[in-house]
Amino acid sequence: MARTLLLIALCILPALVSASRPTRNPFVVQGRVYCDTCRAGFETPATTYIAGAKVKVECKDRKTAELLYSKEGKTDSTGTYKIFVTEDHEDQFCDAILVSSPQTDCKTACTRA
């Protein structure tokens, strides 16, 4: 009898606990921040990557454009950022946005039309 209770406690209870938790689908937003000195709109051999730039991911409601999620990150020495988003934002519109650049000669964020 004690073995049966132990089996239930070790096998069934953890399954019930994990089933009661909301489903999450975490993901990583990854990219690079660079200075577009040639004004090409894309990376070229002259591209320099910016270490220490602040980037944020924002997710907004598709219908109302209300901000529902925001998380900041920072680029590493290669200009690469990785922002861990803890749950799926399926029906939301999400963007990675440059917040600030430590490079004084390249502080303007460019947007594509």
C-alpha cells in the first residue's frame, strides 16, 4: 500500500501540477545593431556593429495598438542582442526597437518604408 501511494505521489501529482499551469511558448528575439555609414539600408563590408546599444521588444494589440508587453536588452561586444520573451504573443504585433546607441556619430535609428 505504501508503495502505491509513493508511486502516485511521484508520478501522478507532478503531471497534475504541470497540467494546471498555463501553456507558455518562450522564444528569443535575436539581432544585431549596426551603424549604416553608407546609408545603404542593409549590411555592407563597411558596416560597423555597435556594442552596448539598448534595444527593446514591444508587443501591441493588433486592433487597438495598446502596448501589452515590453522588455529591454543590450548588445554584446559583437553588436548582437538576445532578448528572451517568456511567453507567446500570438495575436500581437511585435517589434524590436533601438532605444539608444553609445556611438556618438551614429545615434539615429533608421526605419525601412
